[in-house]
Amino acid sequence: MDDDFEIEGPHDHAIEHAVEQRDPLAQRIALMTAVLSTVGAIVNYASGNAQTEALVLKNQSILLQTRASDQWAYYQSKSTKSHIANGMAALATDPAVRQRFADERDLENKQRLEVQREARRLEVESQRLAHESDAKLRPHERLALSLGFLQIGIALAAITVLTRRRWLLWGAASAALVGVGAAASAFLP
């Protein structure tokens, strides 16, 4: 028996007919969905990148603030040592002992001022990094909003194809435009 023969059924005929009759609405929406998905992927990457950079800067800011706090505690200990040395110098009757405590007081005061300068420098740097982190986070918020609108546009486009309600395409296009506008505004000052 020869098996080279093929019998077409109604299903095969329907598929061939559908291939021959391309639906222009479905093709346009498929293209629109592909473009929106690509834009959405780019927006998602930019949003994640901005968020990561903001978190790194915020962590550095917190680290510097902790170091500044440590410096202020060290400053307090230097101040306490200076006061103790000053009190001991005032109570000492022997001039050599009095001079030794006065020298210790002067050394503690000198070191205390250096520690104070370092603590202030760390605080200023921490605040600068915190402001930079906040500035990096602003685009992330707009990009997240943009991504939401792009996803709404994609969903409405899919519903348009399924329901054949062309008026939904206006909603899809509007949501997509708002999404693209929000993404563009993320990079404006």
C-alpha cells in the first residue's frame, strides 16, 4: 500500500483559509505589543538600575553616618579625659605632676579637635550621599509608573484582539503614550 496520499479535513481547510486571510488589526496590534514590550523591558532595566544605585548610595551614607557617630563618641571620651587631666592638674601640688597632667590635657584637647573635624567631615559626606541617593530614586518612581502604564497598554491591546472592539485600541494607545511620557519625564530635571 502506498501512504503518500493525504486527505484534507475541514480543520485543515480552515487553517489554510485563515493563513491566506491575514487579519490586519491583529498584525498591527501584535507589532504594537512587541514595541511596547521592548520599551517596557528598557524601562524596567533603567528603573532597576536607578533603584540599585540609590540603595548603594544610601548604604554608603548610613555607613558614613555610623562612622561619624563613632567619631563623636570618641570625641566625648577625649573630652572626658581632658577634663579629668585638667582636674588632676589643678589638684596636684607637685609642679612636675601638675605639668604632666597639663601636658596630657593639652594632648587630649588637640586630639579631640582632630576627631571633631573628622566627625564633621563624615557627617557632611553622609548627607551628600543621602541627597544623591534621593536624586537617583526619583527617576525610579517615574519609571515604575511608566512600566505600569505600558503594561496596561499591552493588556488593552490583547483584549482588543480578543474582543474585536476597536475602541479599546484607543485606550491601549493612550496608556502606552502616558507610559512613554512618564519614562521620558524620568530623565528630565
